Amino acid sequence: MSEAVAVHHGAFGRTALYELDRPFVTHAHREGHLIFFVNGGPAGVNVGDVSVHLKETCAAAVSPWEPHNFAKPEKSGATMCLVMYIKPLWFLENCQSAEGVLDFGRPKIQVNEEIRRWILRLTSLLLEPEDSEAMDGYMFEMTRICYDQTWQRTQQKSPLGRLKSRFSDFRVRRSLRVMQENYSEEMQMDELAREVGLSRPHFFKLFKKQMGITPNLYLNTLRAEHAITELMTTEKSITDIGHDLGFSSQASFTRFFASNVGIPPSEYRRVAHEC
């Protein structure tokens, strides 16, 4: 069973040490996402149509709202990963080289000696939470180094150029608002499509073109984010959190959370801490 060794929340977002022994479903985050191999069995991350084999010399970078999934071969030992979730606005407020958006140029990161040193520092800091005041600085340096590397020798558009293709259609923007206001309710995509004036097939096609993910994945992201916030900031039971998000049972909520976050909600709450 996958386990959390440590989870830390701060102004930057969150970072965690996970021991993962099973794959995740395709999902997304509003944060930038960095995944580093620490030790253990083989694993990979599929980012869009690119497969990244996690190892000591290779890590994965996932831009906000980019669909991805964690891949784990059957009968392979658990993989310990350092996983970072970086709030785009926090990064942009602190980074001189970012062009107005946290968007990685490519999903593969070459883990050089400098990045390896930062992996070790962050891992040590997660295991010694009394020194967590340094976490913001460590997270920023790691993100900056990886961000700059992904835009070196790439033929991709600039971050701002890629951003222009998102959020440009008023019907997609309206659907985002509707989902943000109603993510805890059972939402029928046919009804959502009609509300923004589109047929279901046209709505799905337009949403995927603009956002890079389906409306269902977007809605799942909102629910997972709210669940994490509730686990961190309230004393609600797992059952009540799941019920508030529209799940019929604790078991169904636990399956949803584990497949999107990687570990059960009770395990997440047990090890998580804030600065």
C-alpha cells in the first residue's frame, strides 16, 4: 500500500515524500508539479503524450492543469519520490526569469549534481520539520533551476504564447465558474454543456482544446483540492468530508482520494503539517 513519509504545506504550496507501490489515474493540478526519484523500484510519469522514466538522472515536470499519471510496473518494489506542488502566483512573485506564467518548457528534467543536492536537502528538511522555516527558500531554488532548464534548447512556444490558447472562449470560462461554485454537488455534464449553450460533444471538444483536460478531470481536481484543505484545516471525519463532496460512502471517497493524490485521506492527515 502506498504511504506518505512526510507532507509539508507552506506559502509555496506543498511538498511530500511518498512511497508509491501502485499507479495513479490520469489527473491534474492547478499547481506546477515536480516529481523526483529518491530510491526504490522503477516508476514513471506520463505527461500528456510524453513518458518520463523516473530515475536518479531523470525527473518529471508537469505544468498547471496538464494531464498526467503515475505509472508503476506490476510486482516492482515501492518507489520513494519527492513530490512538489508549486503555486504559480507564489513562484511568479519570486522569480525574475518567469514570463508571467508557471509553465514548464518540457516534461523531462535532467537531474544533474546541483539538482541532486537540492533533492537531498529537501528530503532531509521534510524529515526534520522543526527546521521547516527554510522550506520556502529551498522550494524556490529547486523550482527555479528546473523551470530554467526546461526552457533551454526547446522548440516549444514561450510560456505566454502557450497561455493564450487557454481561457479564451467565454463559454469555457463560464463552465469553469459553474464548476468552481458547484464542485460539491453531483454535476451532470449534459446539463453543464446546455448551461453554456453547447452540445455535450462540442463542449467536451472545446474544453479539452482550451484546457488540455476534460471537464471531468477539472472537476476531480477541484474536489481533491477541497478534500486536502479540509483534511488540513478542520477536524471533520473522513466520512463527513467525503459526504460534503458528494460521495455516497467513506470507501468511495477513499478510493477517489487515493487514486488522485496517491495515498488514503487518513494517511495524508496523519503525516501532514503546515509551517
